[in-house]
Amino acid sequence: MRILGIDPGYAIVGCGVLDYENNHFGVVEYCAITTPSEMSFNRRLEVIYDEMTALIQRTKPEAVSIEKLFFNSNQKTVIDVGQARGVLMLAAQKAWLEVFEYTPLQVKQSVVGYGRAEKKQVQEMTRVILGLPKVPKPDDVADALAMAICHGHSSGSLMGKIRNI
């Protein structure tokens, strides 16, 4: 199965595409979609959509794993990230891809085995699982790869199979 993991944002969108077969992961591609702060917000959303669409067409994933949005103290940030997340999900929908959402707790549990793991622990374990020489930068890219790993582990589990029926 080919999985596209996404860490949503509007300044930086982390992207990671992995192949998952027989409990092993293979790295296909990882990158960041970036938009400059001086660009209008609507144009930023357009760039995110266009670049995600191109990534999907180039890598041909079978599933998308994206972080479930949670409320933080900055309402403007959460609304803007929500809008970016919407265009990312639209790009997936237009490609007829099923989207799976995971909380940060689920990702930590899946990648590290501990739901209260620190961000650096998740990133280092992602590096180890994928056999990378160093943690991908920016952090959003490592987070996107962790999202893809989470879906690989979840889809291979009995609960993942039941949920997908």
C-alpha cells in the first residue's frame, strides 16, 4: 500500500509518501509545500492545492493520512490551518483517495509506543523506522512521515481492517 502522510499548515505543509508492505516501510518521497507570509492567504491556499495535486499525481498514493485538527489557544491559527486542511482534503477527494485522520496521541502511540512521547522522540523513531541518515527537515516533513507510519500500522491491525469495512 502506498500512503501519503500530511502535516497540514498554511506556511509549511509536511508531506511524506511511503510504501508499506509486509510490515516494512519504504520511502518514496518527502517534501514540504511552503508559502511565503507576504502572499495573500487565498493565493497560499491555491499553491497548497496545486502542489498537493501534483504530488498525488506524481506518487499515486492509495490512502491519505492527515492530522486531525485540534483546538489550540490561537483561534486565528486554528481556523487558517483548518482552511489549508480543507484544500488538502479536497485534493485527495478529487483524486478519489480515502482520507484517514489521526490525533497526535494516536501517532505517538503508533510510532513510539507511548502516547505522551515528546516530538523529538517521534521524529527520531520515524528516522529509525525508515532507515534515514537524519531526521528530515523541516519538522513538518518528519511529522508527515510519522502520519504515514501511523496509518500503515493502523491499516495492518485488526481494528484498522474492521474500521475499513
